[in-house]
Amino acid sequence: MRVKFATQVLSHSVAVGIKTLAQIKQLKDQPQRNYMAAAKFCENFDGLFNCFNSQRLKDSRKLKSALSDGSAHFPFFDQCMEWLPRLRLFGAPPGTKQLPSVEGWQHNIVCLKMLWRDIRERHQVSYLLTNRLNQDCLENAYSAIRARAGRSAHMHPRRVPWPSLTQRCF
């Protein structure tokens, strides 16, 4: 699934739409609690996407702001760590193993909390912009390496433009 599509589907706007339609009784095929659970699912993943993609110190969406000691991220992470382990595929038999992506989100939350604790204590950092922790920077760096090294399948380390790559990522 494309990330952009996932972030559009699992968004606050979709959650609000589901809730609204359920409340005005436009959705009738399932019990209302199922629709509210679907809306909560969308809201939670929207929050996770925002937490792991913060780009500014302050944002109107609190979870899209930088991670800091007093931010809304840590209570939200605690809520997600209660919610994520209970996720199962609909109709899956009891005892079915959890989806790898759900386990990955749990690991990411734990790792981000550990990283925050470590950089705050060792380097006296007061906030963290989490968008620098995702794979986009790495993909951009590899793209720059391929572009500058002539897109060779057998690149040599001496042909890699290291100074310009570090400026892109850090």
C-alpha cells in the first residue's frame, strides 16, 4: 500500500466522516459501535502517523508538534500500547499471531521512547522532530548517491559525495 494513500484513508477527516454518518443513522449495515470502532482505528493511526512525522516545533495538531517532555505524545503512546496488542484481523481464529505491521508499530513506539530518554539525558535536547527518523532521508540519500555516481550498479565509495549527503540528512 502506498503511504500517501494510507495516510489519507486512516485520517482524522475519514474518522469524523464515519462518526458523523453513524450518528445521523446513515450507516445501518452494522451496529453503531462497529462504526465508532472504525473511526477510533482511523484516529489512532492518524495520531501515530503524526507522531512519527513531526516537522515543526508547534503545530495546531498536537501530535504533529515536536516530541518533548510535556508533549501529548507520551500519553498517546501509552494509549496505543494498550490498544495495538488487541488488534486482530476480523474473523481470524483465536490465537492467530498479530500482524507484523502492528508489532512494528509497538516496537517503533518503544524505540522512540527509549531514543528520546537517551538523547534528552546525554545531549540535553529539549525537543525532537521525528520526521528525520523515518526512511525518507535515507531514500533521498541513496537517490543522491546513485545520481552523482552515474547510477552504476557497482559504485565505489570514493565516488560517493559524502559531504553533500550529510547536509541532506542532518
